[in-house]
Amino acid sequence: MLHLIPNDLPQALEKLAWLKANGYNTATRESVINDMTQDGVQDMLDTALEGPYWGTAWEKPDMILTITGSLGEEIAKVHPRKGFETFSQDLADNDLLYWRNLSAQVSAAIGND
């Protein structure tokens, strides 16, 4: 469960409950969704590039995720869907569209759009 990337908000809340029950007392709903977003984008990048060549880092947690190249240069910025300030709001509205948005932005960043 620790390394699980949730698919939707109920799974994120289930992971939060598991973390709290297993001694991760500083875990919050926002931290789980932030990890879910960052880990999900990183997994998409690793799969598309066939290895961990690019990385991700939060510019503004829950709002702007930066994709960086192998030398640390900025490749792209990932944002929630239009009409949503945060990834948390985006996910709560529609998990399928949340993932499609992330996937579309990753594809554009690697040039597969």
C-alpha cells in the first residue's frame, strides 16, 4: 500500500487511512494527492522514455508540477485542468479527466501529442 499510486479519490483516502494506521502520522489528504500526482506523472514519463531519464518536482504543491530533463533543465509544467486551481479539486471533480489531463500534458512534453 505504501508504494501504491491511487487511481481515484476513494483509493487516495484508503491509502491515507493505511498510512495513518501504520505510523505515518504527518500524512494528509493533500500530501497523498500530491504524491499521487507526482508519482503518476513520473511513472508516465518513465514508461514513455523507457527509463528514469526525466524527473518531476513541485514548483507549487498541488498547483504546478515541473518536469525536468536529465540535466535538471525545465522541460514543461503540468497544471490542473482549466477551471481548477489545484490537482485536489481536479481529482475530486472527475478522476478520469484528471488522469487524461496529466497524460495529455506528459505526451505534449515528450513530443507525442
